Amino acid sequence: MKNKIIYGLLAGLAMLIVGLAISQVFSRIFPGINAEYANAAIFRPWTDPLMQLYFLYPFILGIILAFFWGMVNGMIKGNNIWLKGINFGLGYFVLAGIPGMLISYATFQVSLILIISWLVSGLINGIVAGWIFARWLR
């Protein structure tokens, strides 16, 4: 259990860094995304103390995914950590990413490109977490 928490936190740190990097890339390619994030009718301003939960989210997700990895590890196909990580990330993406972003697009007045940026981030974060777990949580 201790290892799952430790590597879940490591995965959370990696997901936070990757997520911030992907956000920067999309913001530079599509500057309109910044205006969407600044829309106070949809998103809280960064000055709101509740926005600090944004930085806690990947760590909580990392711990949850580490425990989930423990349940499904034997079912994940792949001859090496890279393939197992990719397959774990794809599974997470299909189960949570696609439905979550579909409902987000249907209910929030945000652009499709913002939803796509969240989808890409979720997919890559799932794969990164999968690589970490495949490497250290056997």
C-alpha cells in the first residue's frame, strides 16, 4: 500500500508537469484558449482559493490510478513497460477521458479545441502514469 501511494504521488507529479506543458503548447498554438480560461462565467479566477485544488487533482488521480493499476495489472497486455504503460493509458482514456470530455463538451460553453486539449492531456497523462506503474509497481 505504501508503494502505491508513493508511486501514485510520483505519477501525480509527472501528470501535473505534463499537463501544464501540454496546456502551454495548446495555448501558444491556439491563443483563444487563454480567453476561454479567463471567462469567469465558466472558470474560477486563479485568485479564488478553491483553484488550488487544480494542483491537488493530479496527485489524487495518481494515487487512485496506482490502486487501480494493482487491480488490473495482470490484465494489461504488453511485453515491456512501454507497451503496458500505453495500454493502461489507452484504457483509462477510453473509460474516463472520452465520456468525460463528451459530457464536458455537451454541457459547458467551451470550444472544441479546448476539449481536444483536455483529451490529449488526459491520454498522455494516462500513458505517463502507466509507464511509472509498469516500471515500479509490479
